[in-house]
Amino acid sequence: MCSSSSSSSRSLEEEEVVQRAMRSLMRKKSEEEEEKEGENVMTRLDEYARTLVEASSWSTGNQTEEEDKEEEDKRKVSSSSSLLATSFALDALVLSRMFTLMRKREPPGSETMGIARQIVNISFLGLDTRTLRIRDWPRGTAIFDVQPKECNEYLTPRMKLMNAKVTRGSSLRRVDFDFMNVERKSLDKKTYLEDALRKEGFREETPTIWICEDLEELIHSEATKMSDFVEEICDLMSRESECCGSAKGVDARLQNTIKALFAANGAMCSFTEEENGCVLFSAIKMRRSAREEEYYRNALMDALEEIDEDGWED
């Protein structure tokens, strides 16, 4: 009896995670419809996300007054058509930075064998379809889609029914991870994310572009501190890897704080101001990752041991 009650409680918690993400999609769809007074307005939802919303049996009508007020506050912050293009502007920024990274690290005309680069797309709320809507991932790209486990389980069969696939020659790996889970406070955060990514084949030494849309969700979260998040991803970023993202309602003071956090972890961050309080940011890693440092340190120790064995000291 106790087991049944525990299972039912867990099921309700899992459903709430997906509903939280679905409410975010519904809010974006509502914003999109309000802004479509003229023609050729940039939409905020891609075909996959729109289908998820339209096929959903959930509605926002059963929310509490507190949840309604929270939704209304968010709508006031994002009530401009400029925000409708923000998600797609971030797509363009990500592709631009990825091709720049490729020019730096990959010889011209070289044939791609295996995994040449990585994308880590972090969705704080979940049900993010960016990795599927972008059609320009080059061959040899491993794409790690980081979302809450419940959202990945909800997305996978539905995307399969829609025949949604990443571009040929690239691979999609779904990573179960929830930055918004308050239980993370009691976990070893650094190894937890690292283990979740490594389980799906992530390699720190491979050039990587990290994507963090709607960073404000994390800033206002009680589950993960911004300083912990920046330290966490920077530890996994190799030299010249980059983190690109967007945020709403981030003033100059908070921008400087975020820049300082990235700088303290070896990354140089810059912001691009958009309209209505929306910003895009990019942070490039200037020093080696912890794993790279460990590799070179071990290589140096091995070389010193060989010198000792050969008697070069004498």
C-alpha cells in the first residue's frame, strides 16, 4: 500500500515537470498569436513545438492564483515582437560561432571521421526542440540535448511519430538532467552533470558549443546558483569552446556579475543588447578544461619518470 502511494506521488511529480515545460510553450504560443497582427511575423515556436502544444491535453486553466500571477508577470516582461525572433537569433549565433570554431580547429578540406565537435543544448524547463529544428548541423557533430528526464521521455516518442531527426552525419544524444530540481542541493553537482554527459559519450577535449536559452529561469531558480552553473559548465569546456545563450530582464549590473563569474572560471563573456530587455551572450573559454589540465599533467609526470629511469639526471 505504501509502495503504491509512493509510486503515485512520484508519477504526479513527473507529470508536473512536463506540465511546467508545456506551460512555457503555451505562453510562447500565446505571445506569438498576440503579435501576429500583421503578415510575415517571425514565429517563436517551430513546427515541432507548435505540434506539441496543439496536441497537448493540458491547459493553463487549472492554475492557482499565484501561478496565474507568475504567468502574467512573465508575459509583461516578454510582450514585444522583438522577443519572437530571439530564439531564432540565438540559433544563428550558435551556428556562426560553431563554424568559426571549425575554421580554427579543423584543417580546410579535411574529411570528418567520427566526432569532430559537440553541441550541448541545455533546456532549463524542458520540451526544447532546437536541436531538431536546426537543419545545418555539419557532419561529425555530436548533439547532447540536456533536459529533465520526464521531458525527454515525453518528447522521444512524439518526435519519432513526427519523423523528426537531426541532419545526416550528426547524432542526437538525450541527456537526463534537471537544473530546476531543488533536490540538486544535496548532490555533488560537479560530478553529477559530468557523469550524465559522459554516459552519453561526451568528451571534454572535443571542441564544444554550449547553448543556454532563457537563462533568467536559472537566475531566479532556488535549485541551482548561477555561480555553481557557470563553474560547472566551464570545468567541462575545453579551450576555445564557447557558451551561447539568451536572457530577459538582465540589467547592466547583473550582466557584469555574469561576466565576472565566467572570467573567474577562465572564460571571456560579452553581451549583445536586444530590445525590451532581451540580451544574447557569448562566453569563450580561454584556458584548458580540468580534464585537459589533468591529461597534460599526467603526460609531464610520465615524461619525468622516463627521464629518471634512463638515468638522465646523472
